[in-house]
Amino acid sequence: MTRNLPDIRPAQSRVIRLLYGAAGWISLALGIVGVFVPGLPTTPFVLLAAACFSKASPRMHQWLLNHRLLGPFIRNWEEHRSLTLRTKCFAIGTMVLMLSISAWHLHDRPWLQGVTLLLGAIGAFCVLRIPTRKLDAIK
């Protein structure tokens, strides 16, 4: 099966490739941290890392595409520019779980609890803004 992936070409300038690479590594690190920190969304950072690596290093971009956990998600994004309802539910569900645990632990610091919940709401809003793929588009 051939995939209709966008034509991705690395940037020509070495400096630009280095800047894209740095942005890719920072985004990937933030995405990984977002798995454990409530309110910090993983999805946008992983997608940003893939986009940056596509311009900086075809080898690193290919590594992400072939990654056991991140690869299918990134390939689906590059092919469809949308998320499945299941992916969105999982993202929102894990954020709600982690936010609930954090809010419970911060019950004696209401201002910090409020900041955490606000950041979580922003993260959920980011995920919800991503288009949802129709079932007939899934292959």
C-alpha cells in the first residue's frame, strides 16, 4: 500500500537545519514530559517535533515514523491531518486523570490547584481543536 505523504525536503541551510533540529529535540522533550505532567499536552509537541525533524534530519524523522509508540500516531497525522476519536478520548482521559490526582494533592494550595486546572483546560482545548477524523477515513 502506498501512502500519500507530503513531499518533505530538509532545509538547505546548515544553520536552519540546526535550528529545526534544536526545536525538534526541545519539542520532543516537552512531549515526553507532557506524558507525566498534567496540563502539558503531549500531542502538539510530538507533532511539532516530527515537523521540525522533517526539515532538519530525514533520518530522525524516519526514526520517529518507525517508533513503536509514536510512529502510527505521526503517520496518521501526516496522512490525514486529523486525530481519531479514540486518540482524542485517550488524550483527554489521561489529562483528566492526572489533573484529578494533582488537584487532590494540591488541596491545601488552592491557587496552585487553580493554575494546574487552568493549564489542563488549555491542554484539553488544544487537543479538542485538532480535527476529528471520520470513521470512513480510517484505513
